[in-house]
Amino acid sequence: MGLSGETGVTFITISEVGPRDGLQSIDRVMPLEAKKAWIKAEAEAGVPEIEVGSFVPPSLLPQMADTAELVAFARTLPGLNVVALVPNAKGAARAVEAGVHGLSIPFSMSETHSIKNVRKTHAEMLVEIAEVATVAKAGGVHCAVGLSTAFGCTMEGAVHEDRVVRLAVAAVEAGAEELSLSDTTGYADPAKVRRLVRAVTAAVGPGLLTTLHLHNTRGLGLANALAGLDEGITTLDASLGGLGGCPFAPGASGNIVTEDLVFMLAAMGYETGINLDRLMAVRGIIANALPGEPLYGFTPDAGLPLDYRSGSDT
Amino acid sequence: MGLSGETGVTFITISEVGPRDGLQSIDRVMPLEAKKAWIKAEAEAGVPEIEVGSFVPPSLLPQMADTAELVAFARTLPGLNVVALVPNAKGAARAVEAGVHGLSIPFSMSETHSIKNVRKTHAEMLVEIAEVATVAKAGGVHCAVGLSTAFGCTMEGAVHEDRVVRLAVAAVEAGAEELSLSDTTGYADPAKVRRLVRAVTAAVGPGLLTTLHLHNTRGLGLANALAGLDEGITTLDASLGGLGGCPFAPGASGNIVTEDLVFMLAAMGYETGINLDRLMAVRGIIANALPGEPLYGFTPDAGLPLDYRSGSDT
């Protein structure tokens, strides 16, 4: 339909992060061939960007040991933007060597979380980001910074919005070409999303804060996505089947479900370039490769509305 | 906090519909004493309004056979607004006799659905609504009309927005003192919610369309609620534990989950008068009375954020 929300934007980029955020959250290792089949099938369903893995030491995350091979494979898929997560400059060098289009480094807004997670203060992380940006730039690779725990931290509690704004500006000064706000802990709500997107955008200028990385921890994922869309967010991370989250365990923290997100966007008249029937069929690949692993999402079970084709599909 | 969305409204009324919409969607009959315990516990948690049942023939819905006794019991609970659903003027007379504060009659925007469900055309329904409104007025009872299948119908597909607007005006002319839009089929999306709330409000005047009755069929329930709040909706129906819906069955159509909705509203700074810890404890009553019945909701499993008390609770 080409209609959209309040911002005039009609195309929203879905960035599939299941092969990275979903798989790193479960204990089992998905075989390389299954990962390739998953990535290929999503690309063929029209997903424009996939975070295929992270360049962390395999001793820490054996699930991500084959990321370089996945990058090489994903680069053969026409039109796909291939991105990976890196924790530091060493990882960035590996990502550039593997051939990513873009890389992303997480920068925790909670200093407690940052020290516990990567043993770096905020000042040390800004030095690291500058090095990552230098490595990326030298390799002709896009450098994004993910502002994690931006909406709150399970260790520190509230994260002050002024601090997020200040660190967002510092990340851009350190070389970030793009920013995302990550609700790592599921503490976001639509009002907070609106305030923080507005405040960060006002501070760093237009076009830099493009992305929200949302979890559905307390069921607010799509409401938070809607709030972001209203404020001009143009990229949304999501995970097929909400892989890696478990609503039946305390602290459940799965990503928002790609299928439900695509349904919402299509129903609202946004374009994503994604064929939802083909996207939903990709669930079978995960179910076969990881039998018994819970897959979430309401749209696959409910099916599409009778008027979906005529009204909203691309 | 007293902050809110864009509309300046700070108090949102939660209307618990689980004892009616939840219980009528499952096969088992909840014992009267368990229903009473549930209603009492929710009222004590601060829920201001409960739809305790419907006045339909017990041969059709044995789950609702004890609605008159529930109304009498609920009327003893201080401060609680006691409402019931009625299909026709006969049901309205029973509701008034039982002592409800308010009644609601569903009016299906899909004529196919109306004929199939209550064997009445739109014209015949408008006559029925006028009779219901007369009975209600004579009894000093508030009369609401729920515009069901307002966002689409599983039999007809799309329901044109012009038709909903026209029938909303006709319902008010027939005597409706309040309107709600019901997403009976889970076809709503935030853009459609915004358009339809605006269009109906513009046609019937302010203060009449107060309520959204949303299902979480395709996972968009809270996003749709947010869209309604932005357009001035002040009452939201919800069901504790999403009772009656089943995301693992085709056509799943549970109401939005009261617990997640209350969390979202509190986090955003809206007031609901509800203590969320006490509300979540009510799940135990349903679990005991209906063992094995799935209860949904993410917040009860994830728990409340560290900063919830200080930031948002009442």
C-alpha cells in the first residue's frame, strides 16, 4: 500500500539477528550447514540484512566458532547485507578479513555491566570503539555501535537517559557511523523508547540513530517497536521464532519475533521486501536442526488474515 | 509518576474480562466459588471494573450459568464497577434484575458474522440495541455497545471503515451511552486502530468511544493498545493470564494479558490503581481451579525490573 506511520518513511529494514543473538543464547551448537540453509532461506524470503554471528573467542562462545565461514557464504547471496558483532578491535580485524559489509560493537550504558561483561570501563570502551572504527574504516566496512542496556540494567537498575545521550555522542566522536539502542534487559517501555530516541537523535543529529534492538522480555516488544517507528527509527532487529528466548523461564529475554514484526509492518502499510509466507516456512529449518527448541511467535500459529494479500502484502 | 502519553490522560481504566471472555472460550466450567475468589482478589488488587459473565441461555454457554449470582457477589465488593455482557433485551432484563452497574451488547460489524452468531441483520440488531438501551435506562444501568469484528472478519475478510463509522453512529442513535471497538478476530494493527478510533470519534463526538477490546492473536495486542492510548482511548479490556487464548492452536484468539498491559501502562507513567504484585498473585487462583489450563503473559515469568518500584508503581 505504501502507507506508513507518522514519519513518512515507507521502507523499514528488518535485520535478522537470530543466527547471532538467538544461537548464542542457547547451549546447543547449530551445525554449519543448517546455519547456511537458514541464512539462505531468509535471504530468499527477502530479508535484507542478517547478523550471521560474532567474532568472539570460540572458547567463550563455541556456537559462534564458524562465523568467518558463514560470512563468506552469506556474501555469495545476492543483495544481502552481511553483518557481524565484534567485542573489540581484534574481533573487528577478523570480521574485516572475513568480508563483512558491516560490523557492530556493543557498548554497555551500564558501567557495572560493561566491566562485568568485557572488563572495560566506559573510558576504556571509547578507546576500543575508536580502534574498531579505525580498523573498519581501513577495511571499507561500515561501523555501528550498539548502545546496550540503554533502557536499564539488571545490575544497576535504571540507566539515566542523560548518560545514554552523553555516551552516544562520545561513540559518534569515537567513529561510530550508526547507532542502535538495545533493550538488552527488557526494561524498555514505549514512553521510554520515545524519550530516548528523541533525546539521542537531538544530540547526535539526524540519520545516525537508525536502529532498535528489542527483546520481548515482558511482552512489550512490538509496542516498543511501534514507538520507535513513530520517532523515525528505520531498522529493527528481530529473531526468527524468537529463538533464544524462553517465556517460561525467569529472566526470559528473547528478541522480538521476526514473523510477528513483519506481519505488523505489512499490516500497517510499511514495506519490508519480505514475503511472509516464505519467511514463516524458514522455521522448519530451525525446528529440524534444533529439535525441541521452543520457537515463538503468534502469527505462524494464527495464520494470516483473509484480507492480508489484497490489503498489505508486497 | 503521573506522566503519560501524548493525550494528557493519566488514568487508564482496566476492565477485566477474563471471567466472561476467558471462561466462555474454554470447555471446562470454573466452579462458582473459584470465580468469586478470582473476582474478589482482582478487586482487592485494585482492578476497577470486571465483566463477571454474560446473560445468555445456560444451554448455550453452561460456563455462564451462574452470572446472576456472580453479579450479586461482585456488588458487595467496595468500589468495583460490575458489568456483564448481554446478547439481547431479554438478557438485559436479567442483567438489570441481577444488579449490574453496566451492561454491554455486542454488535458485529460483519453482517455475515452477525447473522451466523445471533441470527440478526444489522437492521434487526439496531432494533435490539434500542430495546436493550430502553431496558437499561429504565433500570438505571449504563448501556455500552461493543462494535465486534470492527477490524475484520474471518468470514467476510476486510470490514470497511466507513461501515463501522456508520454503524457506530446508528448504535449511538439507538441509545448506546458508550462504545468499544472489538478486535474479535485479531485483524487489528496499530495503523488501523488509529484510523478507526479517529474516524469513529469524529463521527460520534468526543467521550463516547472510550474502549478497545483487543486480542493478541498475532502478537500485536499491546502495540494496538498503545495506538489506542495515543488516540485518547481511556479503557482497555484485558484477561488475566490471557485465559481462553491458545497461541499453540490455529486461530488462537486470547485477550491481551492483563498483567503485561498493567506493566506497560505503569512503566509508561499511566495510573491504573492496580498493584501488579497482587494482580500477578491472582494467577494462582485460576491455576488451582483449572489445572493444566495455559496461562499466558511475559511479565509474571520475567519478574519486575529493578527500578519498577521507584519509577512507576503507585
